[in-house]
Amino acid sequence: MKLKSIRFLFLLLQGNHKVEDACEMYARAANMFKMAKNWSAAGNAFCQAARLHMQLQNKLDSATSFVDAGNAYKKADPQEAINCLNQAIDIYTDMGRFTIAAKHHITIAEVYESELVDIEKAIAHYEQAADYYKGEESNSSANKCLLKVGHYSAQLEQYQKAIEIYEQVAMNTMDNPLLKYNAKEYFFKASLCHFIVDELNAKLAIEKYEEMFPAFSDSRELKLLKKLLEAHEEQNSEAFTEAVKDFDSVSRLDQWLTTMLLRIKKTIQGDAGDLK
């Protein structure tokens, strides 16, 4: 649809005194703007529809329009997208629709991650989503959000927070027959965060995790940790590197693990900070 037709639609709107009709016409206009890939105009039109729906006490339609506005603005104005999604969240929480609100908190977190690169705010929205999911007994979804919090907290060197998150998720999963295999990964990550802070804390934490979750004792992750602790005690960077290489040859290290291991290795005297 050409922009000329869209402007004509708004001229019609100016002479229409029925709020219900106005809502419909704003929605139609928004969809025309979407077709024209005019994302800011589409977002604005959806916002207008959302506000009119609120005048009519159509809360669900208002929230849906704010979400549509947010999705349009994501392509042109990330901050305005967040503003619209927050308005939708307010409506959903007022209605007791906490699972849907959690989903939109995740969307906001992702905008902060990828578009605005504000990790602290992303963490806050993942935490809020996790709280809502836990309240609705959606524990698997809550754990996914918490793992994001742990991941970024460790990257920001908020190790105690990361440790608490990884321990919590590990305990949430270790008694679940379908998920318990993942518990060793979370105990491993918590151990690495302990290790960065203090070697003795890491030893004590590992002992505690073995007692809590006996399957951790036979894991490759624990064997690596013990080798790393030994290399660290001896201030032997070559042994540290060799242990990491052996582990990586079977289980490829991702960027997060590489970063954490590099931080530990840098505490070895005279180490140049290379895992190769």
C-alpha cells in the first residue's frame, strides 16, 4: 500500500467519532505501514490503537497492540520498543497473566543484549522473567532465564551472584531424571567462579558438590577441576594448559568457559594469559 493511501486513511479517521472504529482504523494503518516497511510509523499507529483500547477498557486488546508496537519499533527504535513492551507487561501483570509478562521481559532482555548492549539491564529483565516463571511453576523456563543471569554475572565479574545462580539451577535439576545430566555442568561453572575468587573456596565447593551430587565425582568436569587446582598450587602454567587442551579435545570449550579459564590461568605467576 502506498503512503498516499495511508494518509487518506488518517483523513477518514479525523472525521470518525467512534472510538471502536478509530481502533480498527489505526490497526489497519499500522499494518499498511508494516507493508511499506515504515516501522516507526507502524509502531506509532499500534500505540495509538493500544491507548484507545484502554479507553474502552479492552485490556487484552491494548496489551496486544502494545506488543505489536514493540515488535515494529524493534526494527527502528529499540528504546521505544522497550517502552511499548513495558506498557504491555504492566497490563498483563495487572490481569495476572504472569507467564506472558515473563515472555516479554525476555524480549526486552534480548533487545538490551543485542541492540543496546546494556548487560546490566538485560540481567534485570531475565531475573524478573525468572521470578514470574517460578511463581507460575514453570521451573524449566525459570532455569533458562537464571542461566542467562549466571552467564552474564560471571562475565561482569559478579562471581558470588553467578555462583548462587549456578548452584540454585544445579539443585533444581539434579533430582529431575530428564535434567539431572545437566547438573554437573552447572556445578562445574559454579566451581570455576569459586576458583577465580579463591582457590581454597573452590576446593571446599567441589567437596560440597560431590557430596550433594555423587554423579559429579565421575565427571570429566571434576577431573579437569582437580588437575587445574593441582597445576595452580604448583604454579605450573604448562600443566594447566595441557589439562585444558585434553578436555577441549573431547568437549569443545565455548567462549564463556574459555574466558573463565583464562582468568584463572592469569593468576599463575608469570603466565602470559594464553590457553594455547
